[in-house]
Amino acid sequence: MKEEKGRKVEFEGAEESARLEFSDPRLFRDLLGHHDEHLKIIQRTLGIKLRVRGLSIEIEGDTVEAELADKVLKQLYGLLEKGYPVYGSDVDYAIRILSGDGRANLQDIFLDTIYISAHKRVITPKSVAQKAYIDAIRRYDIVFGIGPAGTGKTYLAMAMAVAELGKNRYVRIILTRPAVEAGEKLGFLPGDLAEKVNPYLRPLYDALHDMVDFDRAHKMVERGTIEVAPLAFMRGRTLNDSFVILDEAQNTTPEQMKMFLTRLGYGSKAVITGDVTQIDLPAGKPSGLKEAWRILKGVEGIRFITFTERDVARHRLVQDIITAYERDEGQTGAENRNPSDKAIN
């Protein structure tokens, strides 16, 4: 038996029984969540048992998972002590972060407030990679965020852009993406060119309206303080004193990517986001994002941040969906590989 301050730990083979004591009844209720929602998330995810007794929580289960639950609960309580409101999604993120890096400090990540949205929601990074991404955007003039959908690449860049604009560090925000068809033809859509292109820009408008209330965003777009446009509209321009975000960059051609990167003028910052596994270019057409990654990776002043399914900030099932598809693609690729391509042992 091992005694520690505020808790007692017993080891029985691969099983661990731990008791965590807390002092503040209000913070303890917030730690548990509505109807013990937070504890249920930890139990379900880690496959352990949690029991509440007074102001304490008993943990029973596999040693590794029990120790992880111990870290999660302690660090979430620490966040609450700092005034951070913990939600069910934060519990999910905390488990992902600490299961990937047991030395991670949630306060370093969750307390890095980027922006408070029009809906009074605090926007902060939710993973180690997201924190590295935000730090890179602060430090470098050109940052590439590469990874699967739902990892917050565009959303966090947008939050940073709006926050920096509010501090008068830039005179405008430019949001752009290539209008590449993803299984549907532009010609089938009604209206003129602007109306046909607008659906491709809709995700950028959606993210913008989540940051800034609709009327204010509309006025900023009208004044040109915020510009949302297809990538083709960037040709021939020099973008000075601007925070520029290129979204869906995997669908740029090498020529388009070079054109975009050479538009950057004095006092500007560019964030390029994309998912190299979701390329919608015609077969045989190389991706500008993949080429830029290969060519520019060693250039000083440019930073590449990669995300994985662990960084997905959407519904918890999205992470499982991405993992399942990647596993299936790996198996399918192995089955379809020409026998002559196999390594010789």
C-alpha cells in the first residue's frame, strides 16, 4: 500500500484502486458534470469504474487506464480552479491529450484564449497540435496546417485573424479557397459565375459568422475589411498588411500555390490549410499543397504543422470514422498491390 497526500492507492496485479479528494463543493459539482456526465464520459472511454463519495472520487480499473483517469480528473479540477468552464467536449479532449502525452499540461493548452466569439464562446486550442499551430501562427509569417477534416485548422486560423484585426495589427482579412468540384459539376448549378462559386465559399462565411455577429460581419465585408473570394481572384494582386487564409489548399495546382504564396506583401501573414487525403483535382493532376510541403519544408520562416485524427474537434465519432477509413484504405491498398511490388524477404 502506498500513501500519497490526499489519496490512498492500492495495487492488486494489473488493477488499481485510487481515491481522489477535493475541497471545493462547487468546483467538485462542475467536475462531475450535469448528472455526472463528465464521469460517465471517462468511464465509457477508459473502461474503468468511478464512484462518488462525498467530495471524493474512487477509481477502479486497469492500472494504466486508472492512472490516466487520475491525471484527467486532477487536471480538469485545476482548470476549474483557474475559472475555466469545463464541458463534456473538454473531457473528451483532455482524455485524448493525456493519453497521447502523459506529461502534457491542460492549462498550457486550454487557458490560451485566442478569441471570444460573438456568442460569448471562448475559443482555445483543444490539443497539443492545435496549441503548436496557434503558437506558429503568432511567430511565423507563413504557416501550413495539414491534416484531416475537423481538426480546427481553418477555424482557429479564422479566430486568430479576427483577433489580430481587432488589435489593429492588420488592415484586412482575406479568406480564399480554390473552386474545385468535389464530385459535382459547377455547370449544373443555377445562376451566374458568382452564384456558382458562392457554395465553395460558404464554409468560410459560416466560420466567420461564428466569430462575428452577422450584421457586423456583413458591414466588414461591404467595407472590404474582410474579403471572401475564390483563389483565382488573387492573381496579379499584392496583399499588404493582410491576414490571408487559404483553405482547402490540397485542391490547388502547383501553379496556383506558387501564385498565391508570391502575392504576400509587406506586413502580411498567410495561413494555408488542407487535407492531402481529400484531393479533388482531376486524376494525374499534382496537388500544390503536397508540392509546397516537399519544396518549402526547409525554408526558414515557414512552419508546417500536421494534425492527426487525435486532433479532431468535432463529434467524437468523427475521429473513429477517420481512423476506420484510413485502416480500410491501408488494407485495400495492400490487397490491390501488384505481387511484384512486395518486398522480398
